[in-house]
Amino acid sequence: MVRRSFLQSFAALCGAGIPADAGAADSRTRYYTIENVFMKNGDQTSRLSDFLANGFLPAVRPVHPGPILLLEAVVAAHMPQSAIVLGFTSGADALSLYARLHQQAGYAAAVGKWEGAPDPPYESTSSSLLEATEYSPEMHTIERPASP
């Protein structure tokens, strides 16, 4: 089985249909990416959680000022899945994110660790690029309160 890198294949998947100047004059979050990762029981969920906490989030925060939402769900006991939702002001920002991530120190090593185990890092993935309507409410990042 040939595994494609989930994080590198995303840009090729959603490049069609985005105007070059989309969102240029609008500072609102206009585009959202939703990346679903479907896993099986075993170490896939813990490996993904480790990658998101120690690889993805430290690398994405300096290059992506928009909203970041990480969700974990168990639809059934044997079907864990996670979703990564990111908000962007333009389609170009969405398409260039992973190129910017790979320029961050340690990101490529974190991807390699996540994908390098004997078992695949996930069973399947799906990626979607969504454009918000004019009347869509803004998704805001909430600052965490300081720990006492």
C-alpha cells in the first residue's frame, strides 16, 4: 500500500475554484478548511494527539493567525476520528499554509515521527475547503485564561 502524506496532499486537493484575489479586501474569516482523520483502535489516536500537540500546534501558531479548532470524536468504540478546522481570510492563505508549516523548525521531523511508525498513521482522511457566506458569523479565537 502506498501512503500519501495527508498534510502534503491537502493543497493539491482544494486548489480549484478559488479566485486569486478572494478575500483580499476583507479581513473576516472567509474560508475554512476541515480535515477529517479517521482512525482505528490502537495507537493511531495517541500518535495523532502527540503530533497535533507537539508538532502541528507549535508550528501553525507562528504562521497562522486565524482560528484553529481541534476536535476529537468517538462515533463508535471502534471508530475514533479527529477534525482539524482552520479559518482563513483568503483562499491563497489556505493553499499556502502547509508550505509555510514545512519552513518551521521541527515540523518535518514531527510529521516523520507521526507517519514513520510501522502501522499507518490513519485509516483514511478527507479534506474540504469551504467559503463562508456574507451573513456567516465570524469565528473567533478565544484566549485561554491564565492558570492560577
